[in-house]
Amino acid sequence: MERGLVGHTLAVYLSRKFLGAILGLFALAAILIFLFDVLELLRRSSGQDGATLARIGLISILRVPQLMEQVLPFAVLFGAIAAFLALSRKLELVVARAAGVSVWQFTAPAILVGLGLGIAAVTIYNPLAVILREQSDEIASGLFSSEQNFLLQTTGEIWLRQDGTDGESVLHAKQTMDGGTRLLGITLFTFDRSARFSERVEAREALLEDKRWRLNDATVYSTTGDPSTHTTYYVSTYLTPTEVRESIAAPESIGFWDLPRVIELSQRAGLPAYRYSLQYQTLLARPALLAAMILIAACVSLRVSRMGGVGRLILGGILAGFVLYVLSELGKDLGGAGIVPPVVAAWAPGVFGVLMGFTILLHLEDG
């Protein structure tokens, strides 16, 4: 009974150490990214009306959570390495191992912390980050010039060819919102049924309605007359919201809980849903990826406690983490193109990292 209590107390103590180190590093990275982002946005928006420090700061604060999703695996890796090294430097791991605590016993709390963070990041943090990013885009709407809009978007400028009851048209938008159903900075070229150019339309925004785009604050340049302005101007289209979303919306702009519905709608419409399936599986596999980062950190710490050479071994752990990240990005490219099944592309890096970590720990502990 006493041994079980000691084991429970040690597990709680280690979990708090790992959680504190990871969250502390995550917060530090968020602050640094926020500061650099604010400085860059201030530079880009210099001379623009409405570019106040408060507005720029709010835009950046709302942007940072989604930017930090890419940093999370590295925060877990570096935070776990820092925690392991702190425990080793204070000889706590040495004492624990002398007392008969195996590497699996002091690694298990860290792995559980990584899994817990991964689950929270997917189910809570990701949907919240998507909502905040949408609010950031709303606040930043119209603030930046067309050449600078890429700073505020996940999809970039888009070109869209479409057909409608009035003929074909080509639409160019500088910024996309609401899954592609709201576009800003519109330039639209229309053609008649004989494929001859008809008119060019410049508009502040376009909203997708039933079988038509509603253009607000539009200026129409026609081949048959002088330019005319319209508060509202309509252009027909056969595109549905699902087709527009599949063509335009970035998978990262859709929250975890909404992805299954988007995938189902795309499949019902007969459209490929590789990108959304890949994003969904990538989020599901995130806990496994974070567990792999923890195991890599454990491999580094165990070798440090036995062999020395802290700098060299930490560098090895960092390189292993970056290799795992590169594999993740490569899997995204292959899975997004439909070359590799999304499940394989999303889960392979995490599973590979976990198996590699367990293999190294087995070798170092029992080999």
C-alpha cells in the first residue's frame, strides 16, 4: 500500500513538472510570436487609415492561437527535454532509478501529459483557434492593401472559373472568409454564351446566395457603355456552397467538430475530400505525435543520465523531432493530393515516432 502511494505521488509530481515545462515554453513561444507579428503588421499597415496599435494588437492576439498549433509539437518536445534535464541535473532521476523506478515508470506520466494535451488541443483548442482567426480576419478586413492580404489569410488570393444562367465568368478575390462563401476585394470578368467578353465588375465583397453571387458596392465596366456603380449587383452561378468550400476554403479554417460534416457534404456532392479527411485524421493523430515527442525527449534524458554529452544528445533529440515534423509535412502533401490514403499520411509519423522511441528506450534500458 505504501509503495503504491509513493508511486502515485511520484507520478503526480512528474506530471506537474512536465506540464509546467511544456506550458511555460508554449506561453513563451506565443509571446515571442505575438511580438514579432505585431511589429510586422505595424510595418505593413503603416500609413493605412485605422491602423492603430490597439487594432493591430487585437488582430495579432486573435491570430496567434492558430499560429501556435504548428508550434505545439516542438513546445512538447523542448518542454519535455527541459523537464527531463532539470530532473537529471537535480539528481532526482538518479535517485528514482536507484530506488528501483524503471524508465517506463518515470516516462509514463510524461506520456500521459502529452496525450492529455493532444486531446485538449484537438477537441477544445483547435475549434477555439479557428473561431478567433475568423474574428481576426473580420477586424482586419479592409485594413491592408492587396499585396499585404496574405498576412491575414490562410487561403491567399484565389481565381475561380464558374458558369451560370447568364454565361461563364472568372472571379478573382483578394481575401476569403466564411469557408469561401464570402469574398473580399472582388474583380469579376463575365462572358456571354458565345464566350465573348461582356463586362468587368469591381466590388468590395461577394456573398454566395442561391445560384448567384451578390456583389456589394460594385462598379461595372461594360463594352457597350460608361462605367456604372451599383450598391448591389448580381452574377449567376451554378456553384453550391459545398463546391466553393472545396475549391477555396483551407482545411485549417474549419474546426475539428465541423470537419466530419464538411467531409460528408463533399462526398455527397461527388467532390474529392482528401484535404479535409487529411486534416481530420491529422488532428486525430495529434496525441500520438505528442506522445512520440515525449518519447524522443525521454531517449535523450536517459542517455544523458548515463553517458553525458548533454549538448550533443540534446541536438540529436531536436534533430529527431524535426525529422518527425518533416515526415508529417511530407505526409500532408502526399495525402492532400490523394497519392496516399489520408489515414496513412496522418498517422504514420506519430506511430513511427512512438515505435522508434519505444525501441530506443528498450535498447537503452534492457539492451
